[in-house]
Amino acid sequence: MDPIFDHSLLALRRARALKNPVAGADFLLRRSGQDMAERLSIVERHFDHPVQVHGGTALTADLMQATGKTEAFRFIDSTPVYGIAGRDQVLASPDLVPGEPGAADLIVSPLALHLTNDTPGVLIQARRLLRPDGLFLATIPASGTLGELRESLLAAESGLSGGAHARVHPFADVRDYGALLQRTGFALPVADVESITVRYDDLFALMRDLRAMGMTSVLAGRSRKPVSKALFLKAAEIYAERFSDADGRIRASFPVIHLSGWAPHESQQKPLRPGSARVRLADALRTPERKLPR
């Protein structure tokens, strides 16, 4: 199967972003990490062997460790992780989660699964790395992410040349990831989505943030032709016409999926067998039972 994403280009884009940091441009990763830490804080467990998988920086791991729920994290990533301060790291492709089975009791993956070429394989490897009753947490950009930018670029390019190339990554739906957790063997899977909207002065300010975040396109099938200035000027015009507020600033959508699942263990709650209920639903709801017409 041909790859969807060019992981060599991803490494170059990430290295460029880390080499030239822009203050505040990590807002999405920081917001994601804060939300993950908050969710971890209510789990009645302490995790002695946590691992962060393909998060790019130590920001999320540090926020989660600050809850007091974990020991120091180890890191698995495709490039050297910024800010790990001597902690252990294993270098691996975004499609790999190496390690001895059962070596981790907590795995976190912040804003990374959308860039894998084999997401089911990554989840299976993550479950294998977890010991029984270990916890998996992830955040992922959801369907609709940068939808305004996608529409503006497509409309601009179609108007200028009569055709268009994909210039914004595809993003999956929350239901797809929830089903994928079940398919790959996680117990008690939960998937929900949080809508985040950010406002910018114009398309060019948004693009500067995306470059600083390392979130520009790394599609393997991207067009190799240089993008003309005219295309971006037209896209900026369309963006302002369709997605601006009364004050002239534009909106950019970043919906984020939150995933959680557990490595199976005999102590976990299990659904009752069909037909094993001892109380009728009608009795529990104190309502008369009515048979449905055939």
C-alpha cells in the first residue's frame, strides 16, 4: 500500500519548527496536553511506567507528570524530542511503537495518530506494549480541522487553473477512531470530540502558525510544483469572504478527538450476556410495556 504521508518530510518540518520557535504557536499542543492531564488526574491510579509516543516535544508528558499521577516518562519518537532533559528516548518511525510487551502501564499520544500510514497497526503495537489494565490516552485532530483553509485553497486553485490539489491533510471522524479502538482490542473504549476555534487577522497569519507548529502538508501525493503567490492571495480573499467575523478576523477550526482505552484485564467491568437481565426495562422505568407491530 502506498504511504499517505511522507515521514521524512515530517521530520524536516518538525525540526524546522523546533529550530525557529514562535511564542504561542504551540497553543494546540498545550491545550491538548492540559486536557489530557486533567482527564488523567481523575483516574484513581498511579502509573510507574509511562511512555509518550510520537508527541514531538515533552510538553504533554510534563503536564501529565505534574498531576502527581505518574513517574518520569520515557519517549518513543521519530526525531529527538525537545525538552526531555536526559530522559530515555527510543527513535522509531511514526508507524512503529517498539518495546517489550507489557513494558508500559500508561501510553499517551498527543496529536500524532493522524500522521500514521498504518493507524490500526500503531494501535495494536501500543496495546501490546501496555501491561494488562494499562491505560492508553490520545488526542487527534478531527474531521473538520482546517476546513475553512481547505475550502478556500480548493476554491482559489479551481478558479485560477480549473483544477485543484489536496493541500490540507485528511482527518477522520470521531466514530472511526472509536470503532478502531474496539477493533484493535482495547477494553472500555471512549471517544469524544472538543471543538476549538481560533481567530486570526488573515490567512497568512494562520499559515505562519501552521509552519511554526510543523503542521503544514506532508502528503506523499502532494503536488511538487511551486505554489504561486496569486493562489495564496486569492485564497486569502475567499477565506475573508466566507469565514470572517464582523471585525474582519477569520476563523480556523481545530476540533480535537480524545481517545481512551484499557489493555484488557479480568478485573474490568464486562457487559452482561444477552438475556441475563433479571429486571424488565419497563418495570425499571415504571411504564407499561407495549409490543411493537410486526
